[in-house]
Amino acid sequence: MKCDKCNREAVIFQKYSSAHLCKDHFIEDVERKIKRDIRKYRMVEKGDTIAIALSGGKDSSALLYILHKLFNNRQDIHLVAISIDEGIHGYRDKTLKRARALTEKLEVPHVIKSFEDAFGDSLDDLLTGGKACSVCGVLRKNLLNKTARENCATKLGLGHNLDDETQTILMNYLRADIDRMMRMIPNNRQTGLVPRIKPLRSIPEKEIALYTYLHDSPLDVDRCPYAPDALRNDVRSLLNDYETAHPGTKYALLKGFEKIIESLKQTHTITPVKKCTECGEPSGRSNICKTCQLLKKPSN
Ligand code: SF4
């Protein structure tokens, strides 16, 4: 198959746009969409220090690579990578090795924080029947936010791709959780957390994988031994089946969500985020944050 734009060999057929693209035009297409979203949602502004949550997986590695490519020459924008070592035996050590190699190659400052140092135990040791991903998600969010703040970050960049974003939208619809939907607005500043940005939100997961592969990044073959939660798995399969049968479904869902959010902004006010009475961190709708509830002791 030949590229629709230059007649060179195509590396991808995008079913949703019916386009065949060669390596250069594919990379250009991915980066164009990312730049468009960064501008549209003012994800990056003059003077920003962007902390990138870097797990070492394909999405966060692609995010660091692209933000470095776009902003490395800007004197007024600073990047710092933050990796969280949850303490997952046989898994996180491998992804952290890749994260370290990338930050060294790009010469981006890299901060690594562990659950063990921050909370006294690794994830493996903390799990006593609780769902791994729920515990991990709560503690990682807390530690990422604190570390971003300690490093004077004005934005926290997450490598969420189109698949992650549409799964979360659908899960929030299924739970009828309007507050969470409102908090998904890119660059939302009302959460009490360092504002989170998701520059990859319009790029399908498979395209991120191809983008990293074309940049000679090592393949992301390691998988966390703790299974992702059941609802997300079901939603992922459902959306992938729909996308196969009806290409463009994920983009339609994302666009529909953006229209709904515009209407909701007129009628719905996000419930103000409380501060945890134990540790002072943002605690959502409760008086005690989920981290303190999980650890059952005041955090520092
Ligand atoms: Fe944590 Fe679950 Fe992700 Fe594993 S799969 S790193 S336990 S959130």
C-alpha cells in the first residue's frame, strides 16, 4: 500500500479516516493532532513547569518524547519527569529502567519516588485483599501530585490516549458521575490538584504504539501482574468491538462528550473539592482523603 500523500510505502491504514500514511506523514499526523489539542485547551502556557508522569510504558514515554520535541528549545517552559515505584515485584523495575534510559537520553531531570518511602510499604505488601488497581491508583495519584508540587510544577502531564479517555468517559456515563465527567475537562483547574493535562487524548492506543516503535523505543511488552479492574476491561472490549465494526466510534464518543460538557457547564457546578482533615491534601467529596482512609493513619 502507498501513502495517500507522497506515494511512499504506507506504515498504517487509518480506518476512521480511510487514509494510508507513510512513516513521515503518520508521525506528522500524530504530532499535528497533539499540537492542535495543546493549543485548543491551552495545556501549555508561558512559564509552565510540566511534570510528566513517566511509568516507562509506551504512552508516558511517547508523551515525554513529544513534549521534549515541542518545547525543548523554549527557555520559558521546563520539563521534569516523575516516576512512581509502587513496588510491584518483577514488573516496575523493568519499566523504570526504560524510563531512566529515556530521561538520560533526552537529558530531562528525573525524580523517582516509591510507595515504600512515602507510605511505609510497597504495593505488594499493602495488598490485603483490596483491589490492587484501586489501592495503586489512589496512592499513585497522591504521590504524583505531591511530587509535582514539590518540584514547582504548574502542570502534570499524563499519557492518557484516546482509548483510555473514551473508556473513562463511558465508565462515568455508566456510573452517572457528572462531577467526574466535569473534572475530565482538559486542563481543569478546579480539582485542588496540580492541573493535569493529557496531550495524547486524541491519539488511538495503537497509533501511540506505532509512534514509539517508529522512534526505535523498546517494545512495551511487560504487563502488570495485577489485573486491571473488571469494569474497565469490559468497557475496553466493548469499545474495541464497536470501533472495529464502526470505525470512528471512539472519536465520536470523545466529540459527543465535549458537546455534553459545554451544556453541563451552563447548568452544573462541580462540587468543591474538600481538604483532608488528616493530611491537608485534596480529598474530593469526603472529609478524609482516600489515601488516609486506605492507610488508616494520618499521612505526612
Ligand atoms: Fe497499578 Fe493496576 Fe496499573 Fe498495576 S495495572 S500499575 S496495580 S493501576
